[in-house]
Amino acid sequence: MNPQGTPQPPQGYPPVPQPAPARNGGANGALPMVDARDVHKYFHNNQVLRGVSMQVRKGEVVCVIGPSGSGKTTFLRCINHLEKINSGRIYIEGQLIGYREQSDGSLREDSEKNIAQLRSEIGMVFQRFNLFPHMTALQNVMEAPIQVRHEPRDQVEARALELLKKVGLEVKADAYPARLSGGQQQRVAIARALAMNPKLMLFDEATSALDPELVGEVLKVMRQLAEEGMTMVVVTHEMGFAREVADRVIFMDGGVIVEQGKPDQIFSAPQQPRTQDFLRKVL
């Protein structure tokens, strides 16, 4: 599983020093929702992640910003094992995802059943909506709890209707995706992810495929989730959202975490020259 050798981050992209975090998550004994340790990821000979380590506490909203190609989306996909890591470890509330640790400390890939079970507790919203075109909004939201968890249809339908109401689309329950705007489709996708009662939500540039006038309606739903205490990792180009909603902002470039901190610190007084240069261009 470990690649031969570990290239150093390229010059000019210093990683943030992060000692290996304790498994107990800190003094209060609470396990971090996400605990990523020294994660490396290659696509053939291209190293996309170069030793990323980070924790996300339960109820925390972390926004990940950075230029295209910096590894943000790849890292997000590694969290729920949609991408297999080459080395390192990722724990979800103390449970190693994707692998089992052997007695000698080596890792072997976990069974698909175990991976699917843990992944079912992680909601993910993609850039593209990926709704089933032959299903109504309501049916899209109902599909996973029925097919994956075999929950009773009447209970699932009642919860799905509540979730559509939550995202402001109860009147569109019987509409097919082709009859919905991009913003409406993305809100259905959020409701669909919430239907599995996830303990963690991942958002991969959820507004990047939307027309500008539709972005606000999706960000409104995401703000509401944050206010309700949902643990969220959000890859975003919406700097206003990150400044307003995030508990912590992470700036990535070159496959490493260059800088992280409170939104006010990152946006008003970034310490790293690369962060300063990026924000000058996007703000």
C-alpha cells in the first residue's frame, strides 16, 4: 500500500506542522469526527496529496479553499473512501475507513460490506447533482434508505417529505429532475444525502455548476445545516460563505495544507505568502 519513497512538498508550499493527534480527540475524551493522518494519494506517478493531516470535531464546519488542482476534491473523496489512499490513515469517529489494521501494523483493504456501512453514515453532495432522471424528487430522496437500509417505505416517505420541506421544495415532490432548476436539483441532492441521517456531510463545490443567481438558495440550506450543528467539510470557492459560516478555514495548494485558522485570521491576516497571493486574486 505504501508507495516507494515519499516526495517532499514542492518548494514554496510548506505544510502546516501537525503532530499526530491523539485517538481520544482531546481532554474531553470526544473522538474527532474526522481524523486524517499523513494521507498520501497518487494517480499513477502524479502525487496529489502529500501528507495531509487534519481533524474535524463533531459539530464543526471546516471550509477547504485553494486553487484548482490543489488536492481539495481528492482529499474530500478520500474521507469516505471514494478514492483509495496510498498511505496514511483516515478515521471516522475513531473507526478506520477503508482498511483494517493487522497485528503487525500493516493495513489491508476492508470488505465492501464494512466500507459501505461506514460510508452510509457520511453524506456527500457533488458538483453535479447526479439525480436519477427517471425518478421524482421524492423518489430520489427515498431511494437510498429503502434500498440500502431496507427501511419501511411509509416511514421513509414521511421523512423524505420533511426533508424536501426543509430545503424548500415540498411543492416539487412529484417533479422530475428535468423540470427543476439547477439550484432546485442541488437542494434535492442535499435532501437525498440527509435522508440517510448522516453524522458527517461532505460538500464538493456544491455551487460551482450553478448559475450565479441560483447559488444563494443552496448556500442558504448549507447555512441552516451549519446552524443546526451538522458536522461539515466543505470544499468551496464561495469565500463569503467560508468567512461567514466556517469555524475553521483550510487553504490547500500543491497537495498540502499550507495554512489553516479561524476565518478572520485566514481572510484578514493570512501568514503564508501563497495564501496571501491566492486571496488577493479571488477577493
